[in-house]
Amino acid sequence: MKHMIIVLLLAVHTWAVEPARAPQGAERAVVAAVIVAESGGHGRKGMSAVYEVVFERASRRRTSCYAEVIRAKQFSCLNKVKPAALVQRMSNHSEYKWVHDELLKWVPITSHTGTHPGARCTHYHTTKVSPYWAKNKKPAYTFGGHHWYNNVK
């Protein structure tokens, strides 16, 4: 019985620790600000979907979430805006604390399990525009006024 308790305590401790790939410090603040700026008006589902896109891009390129959000011309909220200025502006959003403290604490499970229809999506755009990279591509799904794509090359 004593061994079972020790195993359970170790398991709980392992699950409670943030993964090494979770954004930390100032980088976490920038990733959170980008997620809120991109989808803060679409609720937690929309912000979670944007995080999945960021995480999937980082996984495929073997970079960090931070490296993906600051990559030039990837997220329009950072076009001609310094990351620190975006953090300052978005930190007042009602969902910023949730994104920063909770959402970014974990690897998005759905990107690995495929249980979410947007799993493994790498791109999205508003339904009001047609970007060059979406030409002849069928969205994986549409919600929140955006098309979401899986395999955009």
C-alpha cells in the first residue's frame, strides 16, 4: 500500500509540472498577447484554436511558440507593432490572465489526439479575405468567422 501511495504522488507531481515546451517569462507574455489579439473576441474556444495553430507550427518547425508568433508576417497583430507594445495593450483584456496563466500552461492535447476538428491546423484566416496561400485549399473547418486549414504548404 505504501508503494502505491508513493507511485500516485509521483504521478500527480509529474502531471502538475508544466512541460518544458510551455512558454515562460517574457516570451509567455508575448505568446499570450498574440493569442488574445488574434482571437480574444471569439472566446476560449477561439483562443485555444489559435494556440493549437501556434503550437503545431512550432512542433513542425522544431522551434518555440515564441519563435512562431514573432516570425515576420505570420500574425497580423504584430505587423508594425513591437511585441512589448502588444503585451501592454492586450494585458488589459479580460481573458489575458486566463491565456497567460492557464491556457499556456499545457501542451494542447487536441493537437496530439485529433479529437478536436481543428487538430493539427497550421493556418487560419477570416472568411472575409482570400489569402494567396489558401488558393485551392479546402478548410478543415470554419468557426468564429474564420477558416482553419491543416496542410498548407
